[in-house]
Amino acid sequence: MVPAGGRHVPGRPGCGGGCRQALLRLRGIPWHHADRPVGEFVPGVRPHGPLHGSRSRLARALQLSEDNKVCGPGQLARPDLLTSCGILEDFPPEIRARLIAQAGAENVARGAGAGAVLEVDDTELRHQLVEAYGAKDLIFDSEVFSKTVKDDFGTLYRVEVPGDEDICVVKVLNATPEPDGTFQDYFLRVPPYVQTAREAVAWTFDMEEGYAPVAQT
Amino acid sequence: MKKTYRQGDILFISMDTPIHTDETAAGSLEIAQGEVTGHAHVLHAGAIGFDTDREKRVSRLDLPQGGALRHDEHAPIDLPPGSYEVRRQREYAYGEPISADD
């Protein structure tokens, strides 16, 4: 069910049934409860600017979170489930920051899921959660990488994020074999403008061109 | 094209002309310490001239007799006599690059 005033994002995991499933999955994890008036439920946070606007936005965000079953009356909402429902960004930034700080940014990102993190509309929040999740894990967990480019230097993976820069990681093989004879690979995040794995690896050493080691181990 | 030599997350770029370095070492010099694994890239050479950057990391080398680079998890590399710029692998983050941990 889409709450009044809420946004319905087709395919977003967690809206309606998804949130309930997530709640069931995460049942048993202690969470904060507080019987405090709206606007005072996070100790130490004092809204800046016009009080009415902040309170109105907070009240709406809390209503959205209750409608989505991610918190009940008088309860603090879970930021991971709020993210999976796409409504964490409806909270005032200072409240949002406090909720994330309490839960831990990585817990919020992982709990919400890679797909939900990529669909966060607020750029600052999305960047925070992408970095907390880890670009490499995010790319493979979301299973939405659109392009892979492979050459002798590795494989470049790319996720296109609408309205934002692409997320790119390059997979390279360790040139020295492990004791069992296999080669371990590792991943590095690279800028969105690189187009090949060779260009990506060259960037990691701040080389624009001519990257061709005569020896590498 | 300048010759480059790579051991893990460290790249050595040969320089066209010899350089004057401010510090010297003999025998061995730790180039970089892996922050995650704790394994170090150690250069063994008879004579080593080197400079450090603002973070006290080795940034340039002068090896009149060449040297051997060793690391517990990587095969050794022999560096021919000459001067080298030392670069560490970095990783991209929103807004700015960050160093990669070996």
C-alpha cells in the first residue's frame, strides 16, 4: 500500500510487503523505543531554520514510516528499512544523520540492500550509503552492472546511476600465484570516465597513458 | 615510453635522468608497509638514495647499482641501475582519490 503523500517506486524492494518481509527477517534485533513527542525523539538534535517546516517534514516522514510498518507510534524508525522503502530521505537531514549514526552506515546500507541504495534519490545520502556498502559489493549484489570490458589488464565493471556518475570497479589478478597455484583477484574503484581495464589500472597509479610494466608480481 | 615495474600496489617508473636525493641508505630500505596485511615492500641494494614526500613516504629512488625488491606475498623484482619515481596505488571515491591498502 502506498501511503498518502508517499512515493511509489516501481520495483523498489521493501514497499508494502517487502518491508514486512524485511521486518520479519530482522525480528529479534533490539531496536529503540521512545514515547516522546514528535520532534524530540532524537536526543540532542535541535532543528535549524524554521521550526514549523522541520516539524512538518519530520511528522510527515514519521507518518510515512508508520504507514510502511517500519516503526510504530512512539518508536524510532529503522533507517535500513526506511531506506528500503525509499523514505529515509524524507526525514530532515539532521534526524537522518542521527539515525544512520546510531545504526551504523554500513548496517543501514547492507540492511536496505544494494538495489535500494542505488535508488535513493538524495545524492548525498546515496553517496554515503554507496561508500558504506562498498562499490564492489554493491555492483555484484545489485546484479545490475550494465557493461563489462575485459582486456589483458583486468575487467572493468560499470553501473549506470540515473542522474549521477557511474560506479566503476576494475578487477585485476594478482600477478603472483598463491601457494596452491591459483591467482587471487582484487577490486579497485575507479573514476566513471575510464573506459577500459587498462585505463582503469593506469589511473590507479596516476598514469594517463603508457601503462605497460616490464615486470609485475 | 618510460619503463615501469610493479610489485603489488607499488609502481616504480624509471626516470630519464639521474636525480639528486636528500637521504641515503645502505643495505635495505622499507618502501611501503601494507596497512592491512602488515607485509612490507623492502628494497635491497648496495647504495640507495631516496627522497620522501610530505607524508614521509619514499617518493623517489636513485639506485646506482640497481636493487632487488622483495615482499612476502609477491615475487621479487630486480630493478636495473637508475633513478625511479615511486607511486602507490590509489582508489577512487566520490570527490577525491584515496590510497589502496595492500
